[in-house]
Amino acid sequence: MSFTPYLPSLIMFTITVVVVGLCFLPATYERKSPLLNFYWVGLWLFIGLIAAIAGGEQTVMLAGMESPELALRLQTSVSVCFVFFVVFAWFRLSGAALVAGVRRLVVMVAR
């Protein structure tokens, strides 16, 4: 039995695992603020998920068992969810910064 036809798939699978592992690595670093830490971890998990789906699609394609409709739907839905996550995070973190600034201003004026 020869593994030659599956060698490109094996190489692509290995590259995908390494890249996804590197994407998940920054998520292990703890941030001081729990809110900031939540969005930091979420950002890197989404990036890793997008890389895993793209790499998985290419691995399956190289093995000759592709299903482009499913991969396209998965990539599109995860990408849209990622954009919503980033926009919501930006609004929430900006709002938290504005509230903190107003509180600090009120304390400074009250003195």
C-alpha cells in the first residue's frame, strides 16, 4: 500500500495543525481586565477557527473528497460571525472606556 497519493494531504494537514496551534497560542496569555481578556481570547479563537476551516477544506480537496458547498458555507458563516464579534467588542470596549473617562472626570471635578 502506497501513501504517495495522500502525501500532499498529509503535508497540508500538518501545516494546518501548526498554523491553528500558533493561532491559539496568544489566547493563553492572560490580560488584566476580564472584559479585555474575553475579547482577546475570542479574537484568537475565531482566527484559529477560520484557519482550521480553510486548511481542512484544502486538505480534503487534496485528498480528492472535496465538498466546496459545505466549506464555503462554513467559511462565510464563521467570517460573518467574526465581523459581528469584532464590531460588538469594539463598541463595548469603547463604551467601557468612555464610561471610565466620564467617571474619572466627575471625580476630578468633585474635588
